[in-house]
Amino acid sequence: MKKLSLVVPVYYEEECILQYLKETIPVLNDLDLEWEIVFVDDGSKDKTVELIKGEARNENRIKLIEFSYNQGKQAAVSACIRYAKGDYLLYMDPDLQDPPDEIPNFINEIEKGYDLVFGVRKEKVDSMINKLYSKVFWGTLNKFTGLEIPKGLAVMRIFNRKFADKFLEYSEQNRFIEGIFVHIGMNRSQIEVSQRKRFAGKSKFNFKRKMQLAFDAIFDFSELPLKLAVKLGMFFSLMGFVALLLLVILKLFFIDFELGWPSLISVIVLGFGVQLFFIGIAAIYIGKIYKESKRRPLYSIKNLTNL
Ligand code: UDP
Ligand code: MG
């Protein structure tokens, strides 16, 4: 019999975790598959770990990886995929935004022979501002990276062993998981999933964290900012050159005028701004290279349960 692993990152989810298990386990038991749930706790300091461990005592198919401290969802998911043993791996959050009753639909779809099945939201249950953010974020990302990420991507998705093994070959520190998934490609399909509101607790991704993620994603998957810098640089140099030429011609042949400090200073400031901007972009990439070159482990684990 084939095995399904649920890949579930958790971070301060004490209010959701029991309800999540209560809804999920019956669905798993009804499947014609062996199963396991692999949680990664990303350094929560509330009761999340205690609650999961409590459940794991009576059910050894519930497994837990405890991170030493908060290392981010991208690292958490990577660790989960490393430890999950299933033939199919299904990645979902425990906040019940993606309902567990959708799991059988993912199994049906992947058993048609796909390597990856993305969930796409039927309708998005979210605030106006979050919806707008998603639109701008994914829009820019598609433009910048050329990655064809499906519109309205849900968190829930399933992939097979072959796909998981390929994922584990990606060794970058700076990891944007959605990008890597699309980059792997293989045979991909998508199904529509219904959405619910977060069961309890609140989202850990505030505006600042979201912006951070957006920048990471762009710099991880695109050299466009560097190319943009070169183009802008060329544009401003040309402008400067033409302006200078015009001034000289005007002064020599047409009118006698005072060039003046203001214009001079504005040109200098403009030049400085542009230079600083380019240096900044280059610095961001250097920072990333520095981080990659240290080849640090992706995450640090302090404890394993049922693994
Ligand atoms: N999460 C994590 N590490 C973090 C932040 C979040 O593992 O540093 C987990 C969190 O427990 C949840 C998932 O990532 O399972 C998505 O977070 P959340 O539901 O807060 O984000 P949203 O769905 O609002 O984008
Ligand atoms: Mg959520």
C-alpha cells in the first residue's frame, strides 16, 4: 500500500492544532493509504509542542521535528520534506484555511500520474488589502522571474517521491519554495480547493514579513534588478551627456546665461542617488552570495519525536 505524508509547519498554533488533528485524522483513515503527519515546530513558545507531543504519545504516525528557534516557514517546510517518508507528500498549514476534506481530491488527481498538483483557491476568503497584496505580489513576481506560478495559489499541494527528491537537491539558503516548485516543473496539474477562514489565532505574516518574502523571492529567482540597474545607468548617463551638450551649445551660440548652483547641485544629487541605488542592488546580491558561500545547514533541530 502507498503511503501519504502530510507536511505541516507549525508556529504558535496552540489554538488550531487539536482541531486540525480532529478534522484531519478521520479523512486520512478513510483513504486507501498508509499515512503519517510530519509536523515541524518552528520555535513556538506556546503550548504547540506540548499538544503535539501529547497526541504523538498514543499515535506514532504523528511525528514532530522541533527547531531550536524560529527559522522561518521556508526552512520548516524543507525539513519536513526531508523527514517525510511517503510516496506522496501533501503540504498544508494547520490553521484550516485549506480544509482537510480536500485531501481525497488531491489523491485522486495525483493518482492520474502527475508529479505535482497545486491547489488553487476557488474563492479567496481574505481581507481586501491582503487580496490586493497577493495580486501585486504574484503579478510582479511572474514579471520579474518568468516563473509561471498559477493564479490564486493555495497553500495545499501534493507531490510524489520523485518530485520530493528533486526538491531536496536544491541547496540554496535563500529559498522561495513556490519558485522552486515551479522551477522543478515535471508533470504538473492543479485543482480548485475551497477556502475557510483561519480557525483561530492570527496570521504570522504581517506586512513587513510579506514584503521581505517578496524581495527574497525576486532576488532568489531573478537577475532583472541587476539588468535594470545597468539600463537605468545607461539612460542617466546618456541624459547627462545630452544635457551637457545642450548647455554648451546654448551658451556658445545663443544666449548668455548663468548656469547657477541649483542646477549643478540637482545634477549631483541625481547622480549620487542613481549610483547609490545601483550599489545597493549589487550589495543585495553580494549579501546573498555571502550567505550561500558559508554553506551553513538550512536549519537546526533540537528534538525529534516518533522519527
Ligand atoms: N509558520 C512557520 N514559521 C514562521 C511563520 C509561520 O512555520 O515563522 C507557519 C504557520 O504556523 C502556518 C504557516 O506557516 O502553519 C502559514 O502561516 P500563517 O497561517 O500565519 O500565514 P497566512 O496563511 O496568513 O499567510
Ligand atoms: Mg494561514
